[in-house]
Amino acid sequence: MGRQNGPGMRLIDLRKDYGRLAVIHGVDLEVAEGEFIVFVGPSGCGKSTLLRMIAGLEEVSEGTIEIGGRDVTDLDPSRRGIAMVFQSYALYPHMTVRENLGFGLSMANAPRDEIAREVAGAARILKLEPLLDRRPGQLSGGQRQRVAIGRAIVRKPQVFLFDEPLSNLDAELRVSMRIEISRLHRELGNTMIYVTHDQTEAMTLADRIVVLRDGRIEQVGTPREVYENPVNTFVAGFIGSPRMNLLKSAAGQGGIVVGGVKISTAAAVPTGELIAGLRPEHLSITERVEGSLPATVDFSEYLGGTRYLYCQLEDGQSLIAEQRGGPDLQAGQKVYFHWNPASLRLFGMDGARL
């Protein structure tokens, strides 16, 4: 589901300190109603801390949190209109699926018929009807996570918060649960904030990705914007698997020298050292011709329809290229690469996009 008009959530100059240690540094973010936002970044970047601040599980040092146009900065978590899904599922082992789903409403003294109606609705959405009388110990990991999500649905929140919900699942289950969560977002239309270190989850689920580093936002954009037009070398190197090749280069009169090879470019760039960014899929094997980039294969990773070539350039820099079809290549073989200059992304030595 794309963005809708109306207030979803706003973070205004949000900061978090633990004594003298600052971990969130003035984060500003606007989320539209119904938008699916993914916080992604390396371990320790502050993404889970930021999510817990939104949930009310971490105190805000400075700044404001608004949900649905309402200032919730100092409100109790139960009054914020949020529901959180944790990595650990947090189900009650002695309760059935039915009882786990309805627990929040039971604690709020909701009428029995309302509890039954809401539990039945959540079970239908998540295909849990055959499991309602089982206990968590009788469920698979994916089923337990669906119950945890169902418990959040029953609360009818304005905003769903997901804290790395799929990290305990195996690879096949993670794929199926990504499909489930995407379908759930389309069906419910709620605002969703999702934290992950897995960029595949970020790229496949998000309307927009928020890339974090050291408690600061580096870039906000659609998956395509962040992938194709990273604002700096950190985002370029973090988003994408394998990562973008970042090659020390130099700009001179009439072109750029990349890996010892001069190429012409229509872009106006300052003379001097710079970093050239190339995605592995933009490199294609060619004959030895003028302008082709020579490299030596270090390792060939065969993945069926795709092969990744880990190579070394003549100046000692590393290069990863994606190969689809073509001959098998062995370690030590010499290859030559060609690319479209339009696919080149240029950065200054400070890491900022030129």
C-alpha cells in the first residue's frame, strides 16, 4: 500500500542520552498515514532504541513524538495507539492461541463477545483458525510469530511497531513471513514501522527506507531511490548484496581514471581524487578493448542462475561482478569488464555524493 494523506507519525529533533553518552542525535522524520517504513542499519546504529522511544519503552531525552497529530512523548505506552511485535514472540506458554490473541482485550475488561469477534477476525486474516486451541509449544516458529502479530492486530492500533520479528526464523520461513507481513499491510492499511538489520527485508517490504548510522539518519527514500542514488559511500556500501564497488579513482581533463583505466564522462566533476561507485550487476565481461577494465578472478561464487566474481584490479583494489550465464571462470583467470558510464556513481573523498 502506498502513502495516504493525513497524519501518521512525526519525530521532531528526537534525542536520547544515557548520561554523557548520546545515542540518538536529533532525528527528524515524517511518516504518512498507512506508510510502511523500515529502519535499517548496522548493529549499534540506534534503530531499536528509536523504535523503543516511539513505543514508550525508552524515555525521550529531548524532542517530540507525534502519532496521528497527537503529542505522545510523555504518554504511557498503552495510551499511544501503538502495538509492538517483538523478536522473541513473547507468548504465554500456558495459554492457547485463542487466549494469547485475546489477552490484551481481556486485561482491558472488554466484553466477551467483542473479544471473540476480534480474535476470530485476527485468526481469519492470519489463517490461524485451525490452531486456536493449541498452545505455543505446539506451534512452529512461523506460526508463533503469526500469533504475536495477531495479538497486535486485536488491539487495533494506529501504528504497528516490529522489532526484528523474523530474525529467529530460518531462511525459508523468513521469505514466507515477509509475504505475510506485506499482505497484512495491504489488507489493514495501518502505519507500520519495522526495524531490521536485513537489507533484503528492508528492500522488499518498505514504502520508504530510513538508513541509520551512529544515531543519525543518513538517507530516507524508496528502496529504488536508496539503491540507485545513495547520498554517500556509507549508504552505497550498506544497501545492496553484494555491496556496491567503491573504487578509489581520479578525475582529470576529459575523464576519470578507474582501476588504471581512463573513461570519458559527461558529468562535470572536480579534478582530483574521488571514489567511483559501480554495482556488481552493471559490470559485464567483454573482450580486451580500449577502455575495458582488466581484473584477475580471486573467487567464483556459483548460485545457480547467478555467479558472483570476486576479482582484483591491477592496482590491487577489489571488485565484485555479477555474471548471468556465460562460461565458468576459475581463480587466477584474467577477465575484462565493461560498463555503461551512466551507471557510475561518483563520491568525494569525504564520502558525499558528487
